[in-house]
Amino acid sequence: MRVYANIYEYNIGSMKVLEKVGFEKEAVIKSSVIKEGKIIDEHLYSIRKT
């Protein structure tokens, strides 16, 4: 099973929380989101249960 989360580049707090509970950063998707008129990167995190 795999659970994943997409986090906007400016949400550093959420990235730290995910890493603290065991999520790993898999990718940075460059210029993938338009938020409030700005183009931003999206960070993809996931955790797997074996």
C-alpha cells in the first residue's frame, strides 16, 4: 500500500511534518500549479506499508 501527498513549495511546515512521520520526498514537479496567479512547484511525498 502507498499513501502520497502533494505539497506546495512554500509549505515548509507540512514537508517537515511528513518527513518526521516517515514520508519520503519522491519528486519535485516544477511549475506544475498556478496558485493565486503565481506558478509554483509541487513536492511529492509518499510512504509505503509493506
